[in-house]
Amino acid sequence: MSTVLAIDPGNELSAFALIDADTCRPLQVDKVDNVYLSECLQLTGLSGPQPDVVAIEMVASYGMPVGREVFETCVWIGRFLELTGGQAQLVYRKDVKLHHCHSTKAKDSNITQALVDRFAHNMPNKGKGTKAAPGWFYGFHRDIWQAYALAVQVADTMGAKA
């Protein structure tokens, strides 16, 4: 089984999704402190062996002024990249939008719906399930959806079929 680790970086917290590259099944997802995530990358991965592929969402400039948080996020992207020995793929958000929604104008909610339609079609609660009966997307919220979307895009483009 090959795995993909995708990171949706933030200035203090980052979401990640570790998935099976062949089935796109989530193996581990969470949103954690950047220091903790960097320590995990430095040691052995999150809760097991190193992933086969690491992808990090890259910041893009659209000509508008940005604040301190964006620059701090860029610093963390560089730190995460360094911890992978420079081997992580940097993927722009527009590429994830195009992959899942075929439009760069897609919003987070459009991407979430595309993932639900693909992996949890006709399932209640967007495929999250319950604690007693966890679904495909159990534990997903906000930024985790975007980390997972990045992981699926990378898995799909490396030849894995879901």
C-alpha cells in the first residue's frame, strides 16, 4: 500500500490527511499545532512509517496585499519542505480546484461536495457517519476537507485509481 500525506498549512495550525493512494481512503486526518506536525515529520511520520509522497499546499500571489499570517504560513511551508528533505510536492490551490471541480472559481464548499459525491454518494451527514458507525469522512471539518482534497488530487495524478 502506498500512502500520500497532504498538508494544508496555516500560520499556527495545519490540517493534514494521510490516505491510501490506491483507494483514497483516509487513514489519519487532523488539524494540529505546526510545531507538533514538524516534530512528527522529523521523526517517523504521524503514527507509522513515512508516507510515500508528501504534498504541501503552496501559497500563490494574486496581486492583492496580504497580512502577517500569510507570511508566517510561508515560513511553515518552508520548514515542512525542509523536513521532507525537499522531496515534498508543492501544489497550488487552483490545481486542486481544477482537479475536483473543473473550475478555478470553485469554493471550499464546492470541493467538499465533489468529494462527498465521489466517495460518499447518497450517504447521510456528508458521509461522516456517527461515533458508533463512522463513515468515510468521520472526523472531517473545515481545513481537513482541503487537506484531503489535496491528497486525493496527488493520488489521482500519480496514477492511483479510486
